[in-house]
Amino acid sequence: MAVSSSVIETLPFSEAKAKLSDLMTAVVHGHRPKAVDRHQGKEEMFLVGRDELIALLEGFEFQPKVSVSQGEFIVRLPELGLIAGGSSLDEAFEELVELAEAYAEDYFDRLEFFKQTDRRRQLPWVARIAFTAPEERSALFTHPAAGGRALQPA
């Protein structure tokens, strides 16, 4: 069902397709989200620039929990239910980034499944991983107040 709004311009699919270059310029450079619908509003999608999307997801901050057990560093990511480990803190965080990337890929590959489970609420956090540049993802799991690493007791 279409969500019509006078705040966000809605274009029919055929018009959006014909004007895709201008539409992208308006969304990305003009910072104006747009809606596109087809089949008389039965299907609708929203177009938003990357900067605006990242801003929308900023509030979904990861709070990793770090502990040390028998000489191994363990990092838990409660928001996604992930656990990583390593012989050093850096190694544990590297594994966490790899696990989070793999989880995000699986989540989107199986989105219809996850939407039917309690994990549907993880979508903003998964999106935050997916829409963050790969070279910046490790920063998602660090806490600036802790000098770059989340050193909270697990």
C-alpha cells in the first residue's frame, strides 16, 4: 500500500525510469528523498542519498562487550548475537568485523526468513554494516570514549 506524502514527491515508475539521471541528482545532490510507485501505488520504494541513509542509521550504535578468559579476548556483539575471539584484542575485533559482514550478507540473502523471526528488529544494525564502506566498518564496533576500543566488562 502506497504511503503518499506531500513532503516527499512520488513519481510513477515510468517517469522515474525516464528521468533517472535527474532523479539521482535531486536525491543525492539536492538531498531530497523521493518515492517511486507502480501498479497504482501497490508497490512503492523510497530513494534516499547515502549520506542521509547513514544519518538515519547513526542512532543504531553497536555496544560490544569485551572480556578475557584463559588468555583469549572475547568480544560479544549483543545487537546481533555475535561472539568473536582472538589471542589479542585486535585479533578479536578483526574476527568480529568478519563475522558481522558475513552475517549482514546472510541476513539480506534470507531477508524474508528473518522478517518472520524476532531477528527482524536487527535490520537497522545490519543495514548500518552493509551501508558503511568496508574500510570504515571496524570503526562501527569501537567506542571513542574508550580510546578506540570498547573495553566494557562482558
